[in-house]
Amino acid sequence: MDNRFSTMTEVRRVSWPAYESPQWADPGRFQQGISGSLELFFWAWVRFQKVVEETTGYAVPMFQRVDQAGFTLPLDERVLDDTDTLLVFGLDHNVTGQVATPEEIEAVRAFLAREGTCLVIGPHHDVGHSEDLEERALEYAHHGDALVPRQQRFGGYARSLMQGLGIPVENRWGLRPAVVEGTNRSAPLTVREDLDTRGWLHGVKNFNFHMHLPHYAVTLEDVRSVRVLATQPIDRTRPHPFTNAGNTEFNALVWMPPGDGRAGDVLVADSTIFSTLFGADESLKRFWKNLATDR
């Protein structure tokens, strides 16, 4: 049961009655296996695509590196030549063994050598990395999502691409954000406005709620080249190894400004920030627009 996505039937049972309308529950209209639950991700990114298209006048295409039929589309000139902002999200389970090829790494490096480009990249959470089963049980109780097993490790492809590009960030854990009391809205971000000289988070107070978000750990100490722009308070009513070690917030948005021969920007952020499966308010849409417009 570990290291796999839920089936749509499991999503319906756990989320009942949220997906019991025929649009989701009728097997003649919506696939009820794992492919159906993956389709929910594509539905949930539509609003982000529409907001960006309304803001810029350009449609936002979506590509799968490996689609559900097994066909592969590597990152190359077909994707990159007419792109200025590239979003790469790692929802691949580590057990699939996906890694970026040297050709893909060089293609993205060439993309970032162009003025005005931006790479947004985010391997998803890393739940249950420890061999200690009691620690896995603690993580499971912390995030509280019955659909996420005791081990669900994501992002081998994105991590390998980051390593190849020299982006010193790792996805760790799957942490439950604190919420505004009496609501299911995430507590406000702690924003480092002094470091956000490009205004990525101008007018942004919070992201959306998701039960298990990665901590984007920076693996070097150089605030000039790698800036943690926002941290997210953690739900401390539920113990977790990360909070037991004294941490109260996790890194939610990391920025690498241009430098070291790279003309483009790099942002590290989770895919759920762009998904309406977990809500989308004006603050979140403001972030989308900041990303889509000249800063």
C-alpha cells in the first residue's frame, strides 16, 4: 500500500460525500482507479491556467514527462523554445526511479541563461523516509490524511534536475500547516519582505491548506544566492519529528535570484500552491498573478 497514489474509489470513500455526484462517481464518466485520482490533479490546475491566461493573454500548456499510456516527453526545445516561465513539479514516486537526463539538465540550463526566464520547481512531500516504523507512525498521525500511506516518497525527477542545476534545496517531510482558529485556512505565512526584492509575494498573505507539505531545506548558508522568502507555521497540536526537534515553521518558498552565469530566476514551491483541490483565495491568486507578470 505504500508509495502509490490512491484510487478514485478510495478518494470517494475517504472524502465522502464530496465526490459522490455522477461527475466523479459514475464509472462511465470518470475512471475509478488510480488514473481517475490523477485526473483530479489536472482538473484542479485549470483555474490557475485560466487566471494566468486572463492576466497575460497566453494559454498555459501542460505536459506530462511520462503520460498514463507510458509515452515520454523529455524537457527539450519543443517545450522550452517559446517558454518564459517553466513550472516543473515532481509527483513521481521515488520507486519509479525517474531522473533527469544530462540532455534535459543542459536544456534547462540553457533556458535559464536567457534573460527574463523563470523556473518554478517543486518535488512534493517526502513522507516516511525513516526506517524507524514508530517514526513513520508519528508522521502519519501528524498529517492525518488517510489517503497518504505510512511511506510516500516523491520527487526523484525534480530532485535530480535541481541537483544537476546546482539548486541546493531538498524536499523533506510532509508537514501539516497550522490553521486560523475555527477555519480550514492556513495560518498566514511569515514573509521576509526584506529579502523579496522582486515582489514575488507582494500582496500575498497566505497559501492554501494542504495536509502534508514539504519543508524545502536549504543545504548551504548563503542568503545572497538562496533566499527563503516565506515560511509556514506548523500545526503543533500534532507531534512530528521536525517539531520535536524544536522547529515551528517550514520553508514554503525559496528564491534563487540570477547569478553565477544564470540570467533567469529559480523559485522552489510546492505544486499544491497552484491547485484548487485545496482551495484558492484572493491571496493565492495574487501570487499567481505576481508570477505571471513583470515584477
